[in-house]
Amino acid sequence: MLKKLSVFILLAYSQASMADNQVTIETFADQRCVTTNSLPDHPAGPFRNGTQVKALTLILCITTHPVKGKWPKKLKGAMGVALNGIQFKPNTSGFFDPNSPRGHGRNGDKNWSFDLAGAPKQRGLDANNAHVGKLGSYHYHNLPTALVKAQQEHQSS
């Protein structure tokens, strides 16, 4: 039986600095849970629409015993979480739409997702390939450059 990623969102906004990054990783029975305040441990932004990263408490739990499915399934939502507590969300809410002024939108062809990696300036990604979602949570859409650099520096020290 395939267990799904359980996501609980506790709306707890605050204007906090990046130095306030908080993450805990705990195992309960057959679940590994990451509790995060969604603040990155590196500088974020600026964002084209002026949005700010806000603290948002998330509890993200995944099974410790995943089961390979018989058939691939389309990924919806987050696909994982980095060690700094920031979610990976490679998919977008945009789809190819030849009738839209930007060529993509929420009402386009659902079989053709808009790829943020190929057009980061169109969706307001920062230097870490991330931006702020509807609820104010910062999340990665591609390789998080500052996180990778910090890990490389940590390993070489």
C-alpha cells in the first residue's frame, strides 16, 4: 500500500529574518516528519512583485517505508524537503496557453506544464531558483544554489 505525503499547514505568519530558520526532523513510528518555519537559511529575493518571505509553520511527514508503484504517477505539490526545511516544488501552476499574453497561465493545456527552469525571470525566481507561494512560504523550483554552496563548504572544512 502506497502511503501519501501528509502535509499539515499551520498558519503562523511573522516578519522574521533568515537567521530565524528553524527545522526539526523526527521519526514517529513509520513516519519521518520535518517541522519547519519555511524560512531559508540563506538570503532570499528580491522578488519581482515585492512579496516577502514569511514564517509559516509546516509539518511535512513521509513514510519511512515507501513502496514503488506499479505505474508512474504525475507529481502534484511538493516532492521533498531540503535539510534546511524548504520544500522542493518542481511543478508549477502554469500551463502552456497560446491565448495568454505571456504564453502560459492557469487555464492552459493541462498536458503541457510551464517549466520554471527554462524561464526563471517569468515567474520571479530569486538566485536560489525559489520564490514565495500563495501562502507566503518560500520554496525551490530547481537547484537551490546557496544551499548547495553551503553544503560544499561544510564538506570541505
